[in-house]
Amino acid sequence: MNQSATITSKMQLTIPMIIARKVGLGSGDKVTVSENHGRIILTPIKQLLAELAGSLSTPDKWKGKDIDVIIKDAKSSHFQNKKP
């Protein structure tokens, strides 16, 4: 399916609604932008995450923990180590 779109002076692009809906994109969703042989490729982040899921093993210290707890602990540890 081909649709036309215009790039603004700020290099912004509005994705046509019919295409955005077809791939499940909504307002505020994130995409990766890449180039391949002169073509611009937009990939929804959630699709990329789904493709990568399971490609890395989970460290034992994280197994069974909620992702929000893991992130909070990692940030706390990171910034604690940054103090002079």
C-alpha cells in the first residue's frame, strides 16, 4: 500500500492514518528510523522488542523480579556509584 506524505521544514513527517493503524501505531508511540539502500525504514519499537525477546538470557539476580523493581534498583546502583 502506497500513500503520500510531506516532510515539513523541521524534517517532520506525518504517517498517513491508514498505514499507522495497519501497523498498530498511535500518538506518542516510538519508532526506530534506519536507512537501507536509500530507503527509510520505520519500525515500531514494540515490534523490535518483540523480535528481540528471548535473545538474551536473564541474569539470576533478576529472575522472578518485576521489571519496574529491576529498573529502580539499577538506577539506584548506577547513581550511587557516580557520587564523588
